Amino acid sequence: MNIQSAINKEVFIPRNERMLVSVEVQRRKRKRMSFLPTGAKGDYTTFICVSVTNTRPHQLLITKVKRFGGSSSFTRRSQWTVEQLRQVNGINPNKDSPEFDLVFDNAVDQWVASSSAEKCIFVQILYHACQTYWEGKAGNLGKSGKLGKRRASHGAHQVSTGPGDSPPASSRTLKARRKSYVPPKQAEFINCQSKLTGDACTMNLVIYRCKAFLNRMKNMMVANQRSPGRGQSGRVAGSTNVVQRMNVALGERGDRLTRAEDKTVELMHKAQQFADTAHKLALKYSK
């Protein structure tokens, strides 16, 4: 069982939640802990997780999970709703980087992920989870508004009002709710690469998952290489070379995909300019 499955099984499933993604992180500027469990002495691993509740209405949550040194269990430390998330800062919009910031109503966390690929997977899934959540929220609000209209109309048919009578109380309540409702402000994603929030995100997600897998394999092999058993050093070195070649090939493929995406956007802009020019000429000669 990998770490993500273990976190989901131990932390989220008992709370009737489903984890969408997690990323191992360290603070760029380490905070001084006010307290730690006995024996921890600051030796712990931190994970930032995105989860969704299984019960309706669904809630999108961001949770900080820690595993302290010498323990195999995971501990939930802090949790925020997506409404409390104000900003996701990708730090560098021009290239893959492991740094990112999360800004909440009551906290600002500056993180460094275990790898650039892990951070890109996290940001990409978080972005699309937020989009899905807010679209569902808007849809539910529209449905409740239509239901309120039907009830108000039904009440108006049942109670016949004269010329001087006031509208039904349900209609007044519905109007008051609409006026008082202030939609929550959605989190903004700044300094994030367009391929993380664009239309070609599915292929990019596959590439980042492959990169993250290769990075984990490389870290495991480096750890094994430090203390190899008898007759294992040659196999470890050969496997490391294979992983390096695969990593280079995957990076080249990702660069080609990015260039193709940029070219597609450029062609779309040119096609739009051509269509606008043709429309203006058609209007000019039609006169």
C-alpha cells in the first residue's frame, strides 16, 4: 500500500471523506512549533491533502496531515474548507518548480513539494476540483431559486389577492433571500502555468504522474545505493541509468507537448483575427 492509499484509509475514510490528491511538503520558512508530541522533537513529515465528503451537499476540504518520526500512523492537524481558501500561488508561471503558497482566511503557508511533478499534480487537481465544486454550487443555487419560484407561484394561485393586497409572504421571503445572498469569493490561482489550468490538462496530468513515479523510484534507488548488498551495486547502477534515460525522454515529450499547445493557442488567435476582419469586410460591402 502506497502512502496516499494509507492516508486515505487511515484519515479520510473513517470521516466519510474521499481523498483526491496529496503532496508531501516542507516549509520554505520553517515555523517554530508551539508544542509537539513527546519524543517527536520536530522529526515529522507533512502532507497537504484535498478531499471531498461523500454526503450531500458535498464539501471540498484541504487538510494538513503529519506523520511523526518513529510512528507509522498519520495525524490530522488542520483543515480548511474551500470557501476559506483565498489564493493558490504557483510562484513561477514559466517553468515547473516545487514551490507554492496557500493563502487562507486565517493562515498563509509557504511550501516546497518533494518534487516539481508532485506539486504540479496537486495544483492541477485542486484547480479542477475547485471549478467542479463552484459549478455544482451555482447549479444547486439555481435549482433552489426555481423551486422557490414554483412554491411562490403556487401560493399566489391558492391565495387570491385583491388590487390592494400585498404579495404572499413566501414571495417576499424569497426576494429578501436573493437580496441578502452574497456569493462567496472563489480562490484565485496566480503564477500557475497555463498547462495546469488549460484544456490540455489530461495529457499533462499523465506526464506529471509518470515524472513523479520516476522521481520516487530514483529516490529509492539512491537510498539503496548508499548501502547495497553483495552483488547488488551493478544492478542498482544499471537501473538508475534506465530511470535517468526515461526521465529525460519524458521531459522532452512534455516540452514538445507544451510547444504544440502554445502553437494551437497562437493559431486560434490568428483564426479569430481573420474571422473579425472578414466580418468587417462583409459589413462594409453590404452597405
